[in-house]
Amino acid sequence: MKWFWCCFFTFWPILAVIVCLASPSLGWWFPGASASPLGERIDDLFYMILIISAITFIGTQAGLAYVLFRGAADTDKDPSHKAWFSHGSHELEVIWSVVPAFILLFIALYQMDVWAEYRVKDAFPQQKMRSVLERLGQERDEDSSLALAEVTARQFEWRIRYPGFDPETGDLLPLMPEPQATDLYAVNDLHLPSSSPVMINLKTMDVQHSFFLPELRIKQDAVPGLVIPIWLEANEQRTYQLLCAELCGWGHYKMKARFVAESEEDFLDYLHRLHEEQNYDRVENSEDVAAE
Amino acid sequence: MSSIAATAGSSDHGHSAHGEDRLALLKAVPFWSTDHKVIGIQFLLTTILMLMVGGALALGVRWQLSFPWENMPILGALFANAGGQVSPEFYTMLFTMHATVMIFLVIIPVLAGAFGNFLIPLMIGADDMAFPILNALSYWIMWPAAFCFAASMVFNDGLGPNAGPAAGWTSYPALSAIPEAAPGSGWAQFWWLLGVTLVGVSSMMGSVNYMTTIINMRAPGLTLFRMPMTIWGMFITAILQAFALPVLTAAGFMLMADRVFGTCFFVPSGLVVNNAAPTVGGGQTLLWQHLFWFYSHPAVYIMVLPAMGMVSDMLSCMCRKPLFGYKPMVYSLAAIAGLGFIVWGHHMFISGMNPALGMTFMVSTIMIALPSAVKVFNWIGTIWGGRPVFNVVFLNCVAFISMFIVGGLSGIFMAAVPVDIYIHDTYFIVAHFHYVLFGATLFGVFGAIQFWYPKMFGRYMSEGWGKLHFFLSFAGFNGTFFPMHLLGVAGMPRRYADPYLYPYLEHLLPLNQFMTLSACVMGFAQFILIGNIILSWFFGKKAGRNPWNANGLEWTAPSPPGHGNFDIPPIVYRGPYEYSHPDRESDFWPQTEPPEAPKPVPQQDPEPAPA
Ligand code: HEM
Ligand SMILES: [Cu+2]
Ligand SMILES: [Cu+2]
């Protein structure tokens, strides 16, 4: 029986490794390669930790299997031969404290850059964000917001506010902290230009929610009372999933929305369409009539 | 204090010393008792009952994840409306109450309450706890707590299946603070908070008691560095409880005040919840997260350190070998506990707190893996060169190590902030904490039940049934929880009543069904454990004082020990791990056995490696 148990404890880590190796081809892995440059770096960090921990996992489980088999074999020997009377080894303790310490410290320090770029506002690619806004023809000055849209979560939907167009010049306005008469609105449908960093402001009207774009590896909680800037950059022009990752009530699972990354022209077209829908049947029409 | 025990044998207290009434402790269980052993067994039986309750709730969760919106068998008929379909409200209640029951009514009380109570006085040679009445209260207050939790499941603004608290075991405001925010955020949330507070009172009474007992009531000769690891684990846990718990209790009262008296500790102004009038206020929801995790991160160590201690003791005994690196083991326990106070922010990386804090919490969190790693290496070192007995106790201990490795490694992924951006609040985290809480702690507890059962009831538990239980639990456990890592990597969020609403998760349904099947195997296997415990009361092989040839003080007392524990007051001459000493005939050397030769035994000499 003891051999069975030795094999048992050897077998399961092997099975675990096999399952992990097979899982990408079974679809039990990332939802596609990362669709954003920052996400690619997150994936790289993930794989780095995966390799280090796979080595540790295999090493420690193999060590465990070894001492089990060894112990099982030794009990078969002369029963008067006792176990190794050892209280430990100072050298080993030093080795297995210092080596992991350096590896762990390395892992920790190696993460800093990506985190800073993702979250620390000074490390945002602000220059690039500004040039997108300029290419969109936004009427900006020095302290206009870098955010292109404001996403407000509420039970159980995402409300999106874009800046509207200047009624005089027809140019895109900067996003103001407070809602403006010219603002444009959409629900559960976030459109942004692709292929360059864009920033949005995240808010919530009621409880906590979390803005989660799995394909872009982006997640940020929306916190009552706070406005949290996040930025993202979609590599491709396509539709991505947007979901909520923080429990927000019974309907948490159905805060389903989409994020459409499109070219800058298409994005402007989209805003114009929103503008027309929102102003349809109102001022322009009556003015047209009056002009005739 | 143990001098009282000297007379116990001759007085009428010591009846079970005659070894006749093996169920003496069990018979006292239904009644008020201030005997630490009875209280320990009361806790043990209650937590096993709660384990089954929590397990049933978990199977409800698993049902919905593998057969979404289909009528739930058995439980459905009792609970859910609409003919047994799991509604989303019911689903949030299921996972909230599953976690609540498992954490507050199973894992914490089974370690500190059951084994802490039963073992501390016995292992340090005391006749009882320092404050026996406080001790009894700490058990009986669990019932009002359980009542509050039960009430929270059924009363809300009326009776109904969908009424339960719905904010998760973490109860983040504003969801939990504003009654309009969720169907379960009305009275259900109030009952829930009251329950948590009562559980906290229980833990606090235990904690004060354990600290006092361990500091003041050790047998002569039992210096700190001769204490078994179990006692170290319990001691450090008690310190953690004492320092961390007041924060949670205070936070609980603040949240209660927000809900009942209209204060706004956690509610910022201007929130419009469910079309109710906007909130006034000026509080901060993040404050709750800080306070909650300031307690609950140390609490996750409260849920594992005693098990680490017990596993160290059991391993050493079952391998007939001294514990490898006793002092590093003690220091790493202390390091985990100390670091445990400065890592709470790793639950909040994505929460919107200052990103610079995220970096510091990342470093401290990753460094906490170091003492964990040291412990793993030392456990493997303990088996190394030993003569392991492959019995149920040993198998469960090996499972503990093997599973803890997985939980520790997955912790590093989440501690790395950028990676956590993606895996936070996905099933990866669910996998992580089940590997440490079930995989490590609960397997350790299964081993501990088997190991100390003879001391409790004077009989062994069945090895055969124990092995079957172990095999099914282990296979079921890994079948259920290992795939959760993969679900997490695939981006499946936790706490979703229906993840398949999202096309990128649809193909995960078959895997989830497999996991539910495994969970059923694991869940029903626990009936074997219960059967084994009950049948062994009557039919188990009879055990003497020291059935495992172990060194600890508890094995010098009768099985079961009478009131006052020891018929001979123990005096301690050495540490608890002197197994297989080369100069001795037998392969163990009880702590109480006086040294034969007057010359001191050199213990720290370099030993030759096994041939
Ligand atoms: C090697 C040491 C460990 C590290 C580095 C670690 C790291 C982490 C991190 C970073 C999180 C937060 C993940 C997130 O929410 O995004 C977490 C969650 C958690 N950990 Fe650990 N952990 C370790 C050991 C443990 C142990 C020993 C236990 C319990 C016995 C434990 C129990 C938990 C629980 C219960 C949660 C989830 C709480 C929740 O969100 O519901 N961890 N861990
Ligand atoms: Cu949500
Ligand atoms: Cu933690």
C-alpha cells in the first residue's frame, strides 16, 4: 500500500503539469493573445512567473516524491536501523532562505515599470494621448482633460459620456468634469480610436463596479466618490468584451457591454452619428422650417 | 496549577483514568462545561456540522455554474422559488453564505476553537485553560452567531429564499451599506454583521485565554523553545487575533451605524442607488476595504498557522524523526505573522487606492512567500531520511504540504501587481484560497482528527475508511479546484451567476461540469469521515495513553484524560521531537521521561547524513 501512496503523490503533480501544458490547446487559457501593448507586457510577466513557479513546483514536488520513496524503501530495511537523527542543517536553511529571497525580490522589482505605466499618472504616455486628441481636431488648451470619454457604472449598465461638438466651429470639444449641454451619451457601447493610447475617466453612480476588458488585460474598480483615470490602447480595430469584475448586486453577471476600437475617422463619424441622434427632431429641424 | 492534577487520580475527578468510560467527554458535549477538552470536542462536532452546511451551499453554487438556470435538485425544492431555479439573488446569497460559514463557522473555530482548546492545556501540561468560564462562553456564543447567520439567510424584509446577504463575505460598501443597493442589503446584512461580530467576540475570548494559558501555565521545564509547533501556531494565532480583530469589530460597528443610524463612514455623498434619493455623507468606501483587510489578511493566517503547527508535530511523529529546523520553523511562523500585518493592501491593488501603495504592498506580499517556502522545505526535510508510516495521518500531512505549495505559488502571481490587474476577481483567486484553506488547512485538520481522536475517545479511527475518505477528498478536491486556475487565466470572473452570457467563456461549460462532479465526490466523501468518527466511538480499536509512540505531553495523560488532565504532574526534560535518538533503545523519547544519564545530551551536534 505504501508504494501506492508514493506513486499517488508523484502522479498528481505530473497530471497537473500535463493539464497545464494541454490547456492552451483546449481553450482553457487566455482569451487570445493580448490585444494591447501593455497587456502583452502583463502576459510576459505572467509567463515569467509561470516559468519560475513551474520550476519550483516541479522541484518541490519531486523532492517530496523522493523523500517519500526513500522513506518507504528505508522502512523495508533492517527495522533496528533507525531514522536519521537530525535536527536540521544550518547551511541548508541559509541556502533555502537566501536563494528564494533573491528570486522573490527580483520578481517584485521586475513588476514595477508595468504597474507604474498602467496606473501612475505621470508615467502615462501623455504625449501620445495628446496627439490623438489633436488628430481628432479637439479644441484644446494646456489644462484640458486628456480623457476622451467618461465611463460611469451603475447597477447594471455602463453609461458613457463623450464631449460633443462646438456648435459654432463644429470641432470636437474637450471633456469637462461636469456634464455639458453639448455632451454625447451612449449606454453599454464604448467606442474609442484604436492603435494609440487613449484615456477615459471611470466613475460610478451607486456601488462599486470594476471595468474589465479581458482581451486587453485591463481592470480597474470604479469607486463611489472617486474619478479614476485609466488608459488603454487596442491593437486592432474590432469589438472587445467589456464586463464588470466587482460584485455590485444581483445583476453583477449581466453588466455586459462592448468596446469598439475603430479608426479615428470612424470614431469621429460615430460621434457625429450620436450627435445627430441626440439632436434629431429638435433645434435644426425647426430652424430649417423657419429658414424656409 | 498542575499540582491539582496530582490529586485527581485519587479524588472522584479522575474516573476516566481507569480507562473505562471512553465516551466520558462525548457525554458532556450537550451540556455546559468548563472543561477545555469538552469545549474542544463541542467545537469540533459543531464545526463538522457546519462544514456540511457550508458544503451544501457550495454545491448549490456549483450547480448553477454547471447547469445554469436549471432547477436545482433537493436543495432547490427546499429553498429557491420558481420551482427550484437558482435566481441571481439566490446565487449571490449562496456564495456569500458559503464563504461566511466556511470561514467564520468552520476554519477559524476548528483550528483555534476545537484543536486549540483540546490541545493547548494538554500539550503544555496544564490542568485546564486559564479562564475556563470564558472558554465555555467562547463556545456557546457561537450558537447566537450561527443563529444570526441563519436569520440572515431567511429574514430580510420578509421571509423568502432570495433574502440572504448579497455582498460577499467581504461585504464591501456601498453595496452592503445602502439597503436599497441589493435585495439582501436590508435586514439580512444587519443579521450578517451581527453574526460576524459575535464570532469575533468568541475568537477574542479564545485568544485572550490561549495567550494567558500558554504564557503562564506551562509545566516545569517547558521553556518556550521546547514547545511543540502546535503550541507555537496557536500562540501566534492568538496574538494575531488579539491585534487584528478589534479593527474588524470596530469596522463592523461603523458599518452597522451607517445602516441603522444614518452615519456615513463608508458612504460618499451623491450616490443614487436604485433610484433612491442621493446619499448625503462624505465617507469613503475604500476605508472599509482597508479596515476589513487589515483584519482579514491576518485572519487568513489565523486560518492556517495552527494547522501548520499540527502538521509539523504529526509529521515528525509519523516519520519517527525530529522536526527539521525547529527554530527556523518558529521564526518563519513569527515572520509570517509579522509580515501578515503589512500586506493587507494586496487585496486592493485594483481598488483605486494610491498606486504607490500598490508597489509597497507588492514587495511585502511577495516577501511573505519566503517564510512560507522555508516551512515547506523544512517539512520535506522532516520526511527526508525518516521512517514514514503511511497511515491516514501521514497521508493527510503530505497532502497538506503538496497543496500548500500550489497555494503559495499561485499567491505570487496575484502578488505581482501587473499580473493581478488581469487575474484579480477571477477564478484564479478562488483557486488560490481553496488550495490554502481547503488543500492545506482542511487536510491538516483531517489528519489531526485521526491523530488526536485516540486521546479524545480512547479508540482509534478506522484506517481503511480513513484512507478511502482521504483518497476521495484529495481526488475530488483537485478535480474541483485545479481547473479553477485555468478558468482564471481564461478570464472567468468570480461571483457570476451566469458566466456563459459572454461568448469568450461559453466553451468553459464542460470543464465546469466536470468540476461540479468532482465537488460532489468531495462533498459526499465527507459522510465517510462522519461515519468513521461515529462508528469509531463504539467499534474503534481501543487505544492506550500513547497510541502513536509520540513524545508530547498530551500522550502521558490517560485517554481520554479525566478532569484535570494529568494523573502524574508532568515535568519536561526536553523538546518534543526527540525521535530515533541513536543512543536509545526505543525510537521515541517522551518529553517527561527523566534523563537516564546525568550527562546532558548534545543535541546540536552535526549529524551524519543518512547512508
Ligand atoms: C505565499 C503566500 C501568499 C501570497 C503571496 C498570497 C497572496 C495573495 C494575494 C495577492 C491575494 C489577493 C488577490 C486578489 O484579490 O487579487 C490573495 C488572496 C487571498 N489569499 Fe493569499 N497569499 C498567500 C498565502 C495565503 C494563505 C496561507 C492563505 C490562507 C490560509 C491565503 C488566503 C487568501 C484568501 C482567502 C484570499 C482571497 C480573499 C478574497 O478576495 O475573497 N493566502 N492572496
Ligand atoms: Cu458588477
Ligand atoms: Cu491577503
